Amino acid sequence: MGNYRFSDLSVEQLREEALKFKEKAQRAEQLGNISEVAINERKMQVAMAYMLNPKDFHAGDIHRLKGDPGHRFKINYINGVFAWGHRINMLGEEYEEEEAIPISLLDEVVKNK
């Protein structure tokens, strides 16, 4: 696929793109190219986020994070397919820095607003 936006793709096309990025990340990992792994994993997560409905995620909710059992994520607001908010560690301490993560990284809700 040439130039495209994830928002223009069908769910099937998004699945194909996510799979391509996953394969690229695995190849980069085999070659020891850690930064290339991170880039392709992030692209895969964003493609997967476009398969979800942002309206299913709400400000104030706290979610588990996929692939990060030591942290939860409190949503401040949703912008497109990104959740803006703060990580919370296992001690319940909320990190100061606000960050944006693809909604595909949010696992089940542990606390509703």
C-alpha cells in the first residue's frame, strides 16, 4: 500500500497492516534492531486501535495495560484513537506526566469514573 491513512482502511485491511508491522517487528528483533522493533510495534498498535470504537472508552476510567502488568492507565480524555492520561503504578501512585497511548493498549476497566 502506498500513501494511506489508517482511517481510510477497512477492518480487513487494518488487520493485514497490523500483521505486516508485527512481522517487521519480529524480523527487526531477530536482527537486534531494538529501535526498529519499537517503531513497528507502535505502528501495529495504532493500526489495531482503528479497529476499536473510541466511544467505548471514557474519561475517568482506569484500565489495565496490555503487556504492562505493573501499571494501570487513567483516561483524562480520548482524542481520535488515542487515550490521553496518566499511568498508575502498583502502589497506586499516579505519574505526573500526561501521555497518549493507542486505545488498543487498554485492557479491561478496573475502575469506572
